[in-house]
Amino acid sequence: MDKQDIGLIGLAVMGANLALNIERRGYSVAVYNRSTEKVREFIEQSGAHRNLRGTYAIEELVDALASPRRIIMMVKAGAAVDALIAQLTPHLSAGDILVDGGNSLFKDTQRRCASLAAQGIHYLGTGISGGEEGALKGPSIMPGGPEEAYAVLAPVFTRIAAQVDDGACCTYIGPSGAGHFVKMVHNGIEYGDMQLIAEAYDILRSVLGLEAAEISAIFARWNEGPLNSYLVEITAKILKKTDPETGRPLVDVILDKAGQKGTGKWTSQTALDLGVAVPTINAAVEARILSSYKAQRLQASKTLRGPASRYANGKPQLVDGVHDALYASKICSYAQGMAMMRTASEEFDWGLDLAEISRIWKGGCIIRARFLDLIKEAYQQQPGLANLLLHPGFSGWLEDAQEAWRLVLATTARLGIPALALSASLGYFDSYRRDRLPQNLTQAQRDFFGAHTYERLDKEGIFHTEWQADAK
């Protein structure tokens, strides 16, 4: 029997669709799943695909592949990946390539990459974004690991990836855990984007009293302009959907508790480790956590009263203001993610190309958006750009949007409408643009109680003051 080009392990929706995508691009694929029934079902349902072969044991999968073996693992991040690697490695040879296509923590990928390299096995930690539809039709692919291993898989990856006007949405990201790091930041930005859109929806609903269908029309209109993006597009579609059981908008009968799988939290935790401010992403993670307190919130809603104020200004003014606030906040969210990648690139010596990363996010992935072209151009013009907010194209727009942005947030504060991510974005903008912040007082406090010292504006050196001796 002929040897297969690619092996794929894990036939949940993402893995199954990725296998179909690879096969449709002209490659033969051997598939394996720990549930043999799942393998049988997949092969039966995909009978028209002649280049798919089901295998029912790890040894059978490995034996079915041409050398060097190329195996894509699509399993749950964490212990499951380590367990699968332990099963595979006794059957692999030097030069074989393992691809982790799940959402693994980049630190785990770094560890696995080093361990397998000692055995002569290449390990590619590969971020794959686009959900089940992207996996089938063309995702955004972010591979990291040995460059020679990427060269072997590049023809496959670039053929199965989403295609945009300037090429395939796949590029070599960098060594070791770089691919999974970039995918983690992508997901952090995704968290921020989703929360910002949810807050915009809430303002239109809670302040103006608009129905879901009216808000759907507003988002559809916004999607024709600068806010054009996958998430705005699907928001318009979601808000149009009617629940067949009740006849109400489906969104109105969905429980207001958002789940999370951990990549947003990892982004926040890693940003703290790197010393990078990502307040919009942090706010999005915290908003999901707050949403999980459903029982407590129901109780609090009966005892904690908000303001009695009502909105008295015009509808068009607020709708336009929310548009500008959403776009400005979205810029800040992406700026935070790009700054985080820039810092990590320096910390780990990855050589990340932020222009190229922006380019491959233009198609296939969840955060694809029209303004990624502008981000790509900004980093092409200024590869060393410290922060996206410093680029004239973005700084000028943010300055123009300020008045509407502040009006919207003043309105939410006055009416008691939570806007964690919109507020965090404005706070980021205001902090970043200030030449002087109140942390001079913070540093004085630290020196007072802990003798942590301080620097001065007017002369060089490190100083400490005996604050108690001078206190009156």
C-alpha cells in the first residue's frame, strides 16, 4: 500500500475539517483518533475522498507515512499533548516532524521542542485560527520551531491556508514557541474585540432601548466602513437570528455567561511577566469572569441600585459615538497585542516580523479585519515602531475620535452601564499620551515604607529619603 503524505491525529471538528482541507489540496492523509469508532465514522462520511486512510493504532499511523514523517496533532492542550508525544516518539525516527496544531501554551512548546530536538525529532508549535470553517476552507497558520522543518511543510501549509490579495495567510513565525505565542496573543486580541463589540451592543440596547434587529442593521452598516471585520459581520448576523421556539431574537434567550478556554488568561499572565500593559485584554478576561457570577449578580440586582439618570440626547449622536469609541478602542487593543509581541521578540530573540504577522491575520482567522492592512503598512514603513499609537495614521484618527469616545464613556458612567474594555482602552490611550503620570507619588510611597529608592527628574542617580525624619 502506498505511503501517505501527512498523518493527522485528533478527529474533533477542527482536526476532521483540517484533514479534509489537506486532502482536497492534493495530499494523501492518514488519520487516527483514540476512539476507533470516530475514525470509522470519519472515513465512511468522507468516502468520496480517496486519499484518506483510517488507522486504528499509533504504530499503524506511523507506518502508513512516507519519510520524513509529517504528523499533525489536533488534540487538547496540556497533558494530552505530552501523553500523545510519549506514545509517538518510540515509533519515530530522526528527521520526522511533529506539528502541534492546538492551542498549547508557548512555554510547553518551548520545552517539547528542546526535548524532541535532543532525539533528532523536529517539533513545530503551530497556531491555527479560523474555527471549524477556517480549518476546512482555509485558516490563518502560525508555525514556530526549526526553520528547516517549516521548509518541509511550507508547501502544505501555504496551500491549505486562507488566501488574500498579498498571498497565503501563513508564514514562518520564528523558533521554538514563537508560533504558539503569536496565536496566544491573537486570541487575547480576539477576547478584547469580542468584549468591545459586546459593550457597544449593550450601550445601544440599554441606553437607547433598541431591539436586536435594529442593532443588527447598525452593525451591518458599520461593517461596510472602517470597522469591517469578521466579528462585526457575524454580530450583525447573530442579532438577526430568531429563536424558533419563542419567536424572540435568539440572542435574548442565551444565558449571559461567557466561557473561556484559557488563552485570554495566558495572554494577561504572560503580559504581566513581560512587563507589557494590555488593559483591554485584561478587562475582557475579567468581564467573562464577572459574567460567570450569574447567581450572585441576580442577587445583587435586587439590592444594589444604580443611578436614576436617563439618556436625553439624540439617538444618531450616540450611535455615531459608539462607532467611533468601538473603532478607537479596537486600535488600542491591537496596539497592546502588537507591543506585547514586539517585547517578546526582543526577550526571546525571535525576530518577529509584525508586518508579516498582520498580513497573515487578514484572512482565515477570527480577528481578520480591514484595518489590518493599515497595521501591516505601519510596520512596513517603521519596522521598529514601538507602539501602533505612535504611527501618524492611527494617532491622528484617535485624536479625531476623542470627543465621541469620551462622550460615550461619560454616558455609560452616568447611567451605570458597565464598559470595562472601552474604558480600559481609553485609559490606555490617556496614560500612553501623558508625559507625566502620578507614579512619582507611588515611588515615593515605596521609598517611604520599603526604602525602595527613587530617581529624580533634575539629576542622575538613585536616591532615598528618611521620610519620617522630615514629617511634621
